[in-house]
Amino acid sequence: MNSLLTSAAVAVGLFAATPAMAQIVPYAGVNLGYGHATYTPNDVLPTDTGGQGWAPGIFAGLDYLMGPRLSLSGEFDWAWTNFKGGQRVGARIVEHTTKMPINLKLSVGYRFRQTTLSAGVGFGRASIETSDTLTNATVKEGATSISWLLGFRRDLSSRSFLRGEYMRSAYGDVAFITGNAAELDTLTETFQVGFGRRF
């Protein structure tokens, strides 16, 4: 009887010391990056050379540890961007700008030693702004995106890590300048490095 009680006490102690959610690890951090955008106004103006700029931001997410090597991560990120590009057609200049994208991302990671490699997809939204010097019109419209991403994470300690990520985002058509006179396709590519901490 005493041995049964002892075994039960040990089992309860082990259960109490191992929380049910121990395999889910929250994390957050900051990014610094650089990006490029290509704009294609369908059938109205030629494709421009694109715009580029810095892409600092923040991120937060959850890691679900499926084993010693495999993990599934869900993440939210936001970037402060201003990718401006445009075309010159005679005296007319049309500019396009992608601002403030937010993304929800899902990725699978494989860990070896202190490094985790990951690949995933994302769904996002950004503000696409266009301006036309001929009409002095400026139009802002929200656009949704589908993204593909590749990344790595390098542990600095049990809680802190460095990471890098490449993300390619294709935004849906948005109408600009004069109603549906033109639809704008936007493609962005962003490279970011960041520092994060687990909680």
C-alpha cells in the first residue's frame, strides 16, 4: 500500500512539474530588413523598375514542438515599409507605394544542433498608394497577399535567438487613379534579420 501511494505521489509530482502546454512556446522580437517591390499596371502603363527601401518591424508567435527536431510555428508580423516606384510616360509620372504590411504566417521547421531551418506560407494585407502628376490624383487602397517564405533561426541561449527570413508576397489587383481604368499588380520581396526571445 505504501509503495502504491509512493508511486502515485511520484506520478502526481511529475505531472505537476510538466505543464500540459509545455510543448507550446511563445516568442517575440524585432526585425531589420530591406525590400523591393515591382508594380505592373495592367495594359495601361509599362512595368516599372520597382521601388525599394528599409523594412524594420516587430513579430510575435508560437512554436509548437512536435519532437526533438520538428516544429510548427504560427506568427504575426508587421513592417514599417515605404517601397516607392513608378513610371514616366511623357510629362506624366505615376508613382506607387506599398506601406505597412501585416502578415499571418505558418511554417514548418527542422532543427539540427542550434539552428532551425523553416519554410512556410503567409496571408497579409498592405496599403497600396498611387499618385498621378497628370491629374494630381492620389488613391489609397488595401490589398491582400499570399506569401512564401524561407528562414533560419540560430539559438544564442535557451531563450534568445537570431533569425533571418526571405519572404515573397504577391498582392491581389487593386484599381487605381480613375476607377477601374487600370489594375495594379504588386509583388514584394523582403529580406529581414531579427532578434527574438522565448517566454
